[in-house]
Amino acid sequence: MPDNPDPVDAQNRCRGHVPEARRDRNVSPEHDDAGFVARCQRGETEAFSVLVRRHQKKMLNIAYRMIGDYDEACDVVQEAFLSAYRAIGKFRGDARFSTWLCGIVLNHSRSHMTQKAARSRREAGSLDDPVKSKDGSFLNEPLSQEGSIVERLEKRELEAKVQECIGFLDGEQREVLVLRDIQGFSYEEIGVMLKLPEGTVKSRLFRARNALKDSLFRVLGDLR
């Protein structure tokens, strides 16, 4: 493995300055990952760049949903990709590459939130400051060009409130909710990432959904 991946390049990729990865349209990204992982393990740096381009959007979405801050999520994902690069030689393919990578992103997100909470306590700061937001179009489907400015603002306001309610969940509930309901991982994959039995994942998700529903009701009222 090369010893010096370029962190500036990784940062630029996280900020969105990334060209589309070239790929065979007949090969799914997950199926094709194994080839790039093998090349990366042989020392081909560009192979890992392809993996970054392929998975950065999903990993950044996960980190953002966990942390609630765009810039901080970018920093966490950059660190996670660097960790993955250094550890790629240990990846044996027992799970999908995206599952393995997501576990690394979750670990970095947890560490970041723990450090942030400790820093806030030391500085007597508030954890209830408004979430910093940017356009962040990579996190959602492109907005319709036909929508009015008012509709766009209302949608962004609603999305911000939903993210705020996700942030109210405890860390364990937030993880399973983001992984299952937002990212669509299977119960088995989530169990691998979190090192939990499938039954525990399901019960934790049940509690997370109920807690989110209660939080949304308090913030938004009855949406029926």
C-alpha cells in the first residue's frame, strides 16, 4: 500500500469537487467493488479513488444524519476514508465493502460526537445551537426547477426539522434508524456493522421509530 494518500484530495472529494466515476453500466457498483479493492490492496492508489467516488455520497449522508452538521460530517468522512485506506489490506470480503466502510464511518461519527459533547461541557456551550446548513444538494434528490422559492424554503425547513428530530434520538436508536430507514441496509448488514444480533437490531429500530414519531408530533403536530 502507498504510504501517503492525499488528504487534500480526499477533502476536495468530500466537498463535492468530484468527477463521475467511470463504470461499466452492466456491472453493479457493489459487485465491481471487489476488483477495485483487490487492486488497491496491490498498491494501486487510483483504485481507492474510484471507491471514494463511488461511496462518498452515501457515507457523507450517513455521517450527516448522525452528526447533523455538514462541515463536521465532511471532516468525519475524510478521516474515515483515510482510516479505510490504511486498513484496506485487512479487508477480507466477509461482508460487502460498503458495509465494512459504513462501520468505519459510524465509529468515526461516534468518536466525533463524544469529543464534541465533552468539548461543549468544558466550554459550557449549548448542544441546542441551530444546525449549520448549506445547500447540500448531494444529500437529497435535486429540487424541481418548477418549484417556487416558497416551496423550496418550506421543504428545506421541513427537512431541517426532521433532521432535528433525528438528532433528539439517543445514539443507538439514531444509528439503526439511519442505517435501515434512510440508507436501506438489511437487518443482517446492520447487525454486522453494529455487532448486534438481528433481533436486537429490530427491537432497537422499533423503539427508534416510535421515538421519532413522538418527536415529530411534538415539533410538527399531527401530519395526517
